[in-house]
Amino acid sequence: MRPVREARTEGPTVEVVAFRDGREVARELCDTPEDAALAVERLTEEPGVVCQVDDLSVHHRPGDIREPSPDDEVPGDEYDPEPQESR
């Protein structure tokens, strides 16, 4: 029997998605990387099944991702009104 875990204030931290022939066949949310490893092991016992594992614990807060300002230069955004002569 598995030990009883303390109540968690957060949700699952790892998502395991199983695919066969490019189609999703299963999705599991796991509390720990160890649980995810067991899920991958179990799901990949089926022939042709591959898994994708995503860490859901990474969350961005407002301000973590920089917003571009109007003064930022964008590569390749230059406008050249003069056509270049071909060689």
C-alpha cells in the first residue's frame, strides 16, 4: 500500500502524454518526476507508443517575459525604398 501523502496546495507538476502513430492515446498528470517515470514505463509497454513529458512547475509571473517596446529594433524590419541593382 502506498503511504498517504500530505495535502498539497499545488496541482500536479508533470504531464505525460502518450502517442501512437502521431495520435494522442493517453494523458496523465503526475505529482512527481518519479511518478511520471513510472507512467512512461507503463505506457510504453504497448508497441509503438512514445511519450512526451512536460514539467508543469515552471510558471511565468507578470514581468518575467519582457514585452517589446516601440524603440526595439527588429532584425529584418528595415525598409529600403531604393531598389538594389541586380548583378
